Amino acid sequence: MNENVKNSIISIIGTILGAGMIGFGTASFLLPNQLSTGGFSGIATITYYMFKIPMGTMNILLNIPMFIFSGFKIGKNFFIKTIIGTISLSIFIDIFDKFKPITTDRFLASIYGGIIIGIGTAIILKVGSSTGGTELIANLIKSYKPNITISRYLTLIDAIIVLANVIVFKHIEIGLYSAIAIYLYGKLIDIVFEGIYYTKLLFIISNKSEQISKEIENKVKRGVTGLYGKGMYSGEEKLVLICAASRGDIVKIKLIAKQIDEKCFIVVANAREALGEGFKQ
């Protein structure tokens, strides 16, 4: 089978699978409890309760203008996958909406709904697709303004839509529980993309850098890189040690450094991912 055809099939399957998960999480957890993760789903939730318009149908209606404006700007392949994702999501929402909700406890709904929708969204993003809505707006803005930072504006839009839900339904708890769903939704996307295990990055500045690096390599079995830096206040040049390590190695490395040079300066930072020997290959 042609590689391009194979990749296209995988993308379409991933798009439909992700849309199914989002549809299930939305219709079985969030929608029955008047919750949302913002975006077009938040608007559709309001019209669902105010005008009895099926959420899936409203989702398609809201996306039609976006399809018209973005059709020639976001690329043919992405555009086709987005149409498949949007239609699939709308169908799944209306199908699952016909069944009894999994729970009417808003706290449980926000947790499980946020998790399921986050995993579904991550699958769709993994295959380079979309279900429309604010994702389509983001890509449309990017096509016109490649250098603009849009995440803050999209977050603001989602916040306004959730606030609108609170005003319409007259329950502040809706906003509070929706915030839980939005947080979990974002965290699950991060976990699917980057894994649950954070790598730590240590920067060690000391007059005994050579000795510290040898002890780390011998006792912790972690590689150390030295880069020369200059203290701008003192004007003194020093060797800065850089070491990528797992969370469990941090205490050992700090202890080694402090035992050799109690005045050493250590900075520990999060590194999202490390590839290579001793880490993911």
C-alpha cells in the first residue's frame, strides 16, 4: 500500500476515533450537567437548553462559516480531515445524547468528561486533524498572522463562553466545575503528547566542577556536559555543568554537589522530554 494512502487512512481513523471520544465525553458527562470546555461546544450547550437545538446540529451550523473562510487557507488535506472530524463529532454527540447520562454529579462529570475529551482531542491532534471550532479559528489566524501568539486569545474566548454559560444557567458552580474539566482536558493533552514522566535539568556552578562531574558519572551514572560561562558581576569565567536526570536522581546529584562544594550554585528545571542514551530512544 502506498505510504501516503496508509497515512491518510490512519489519520481518518484517528480523527473518527478521537471525535467519538469527544462526543461521548461531551454528551454523556458535560452536556447533561450544563458544563462545557468553552469554544463552540459551550455555545451549543446554551442553544441546546434554550432552544432545544441538538448540540451536534448546532456544532455543524457554527462551523459552516469557518469552513467557508478557511477552505483556501489551511490546506486541502487538513481541511478535508477537519470536515470529517466536525461531522463525526456532531453525529457522535447526537447519538450519545439519546442515551441516559453516565452521571448527574457535576463534580464527577467535570473530571471524567474533561479526561475523556482531553484524550480524544489529543488523538485528533496527533494525526494532524481537527474537529473545527476554536481549533479551526486558531489555524485560520495562524495562516494570516504566522507570528502571532493566539493561545491567550483562545483562552480568553473559552473563558467568555464559559462565563456566558454561568450567566444563562444562573449557577456559579457551572463555571467552577467547567474550569476543572478545562484543566483536566489540557493536562491530558500534555500527557498524551509528552508523557507523564518529566525529566529534570540541573545547572551546577562551582569551583570544583571537574570533581563534581566525575562523582555524578560514577555514582549516579548520568552524563554531564560542561559549558563555559561568565559571571557578569564578577567577570569571572566558570565551567557550568549541565545534567539531565530523572526525578529520582535529583536528591543524589544535589547531595554529591553539596558534599564536594557546599557553596556551589544549583538550578533545577523541568525538561519536557529527553531523547538519547539513558532516556527515551
